[in-house]
Amino acid sequence: MERLIFICPKTRNGVDLGIESEIGTLLRIRSHMVRAKCPACGQTHEWPVRDAWLAEAA
Ligand SMILES: [Zn+2]
């Protein structure tokens, strides 16, 4: 499983939204948007899946 890390546009911090996915699924949902409350700044952002960094889930 891969873990998605997004960059908070406000703080520029990497935020882990707790989303894990198989790489094959990620490739299929690349054009989707993820909307979530940002743990870094507390605001809600929308991120394109293709902008996520991948971290390997432990
Ligand atoms: Zn944020």
C-alpha cells in the first residue's frame, strides 16, 4: 500500500490525511480530487490526487 501525502497550500507542510491506496488504484484515480480538513492549518482544502506524494505505508 502507498500512503498519500499532500502539501498544505497555506503552510507548505506535508500533511498525511491517513489515505492509503494500492498503486494501481492510485493510477485510476489520478484525476480525482480529495477534499479534507487539513491537519496542518485546520482549513479544508481540495487536492488533486496526482499532486500527492507517495510514502510507503508501514
Ligand atoms: Zn492546510
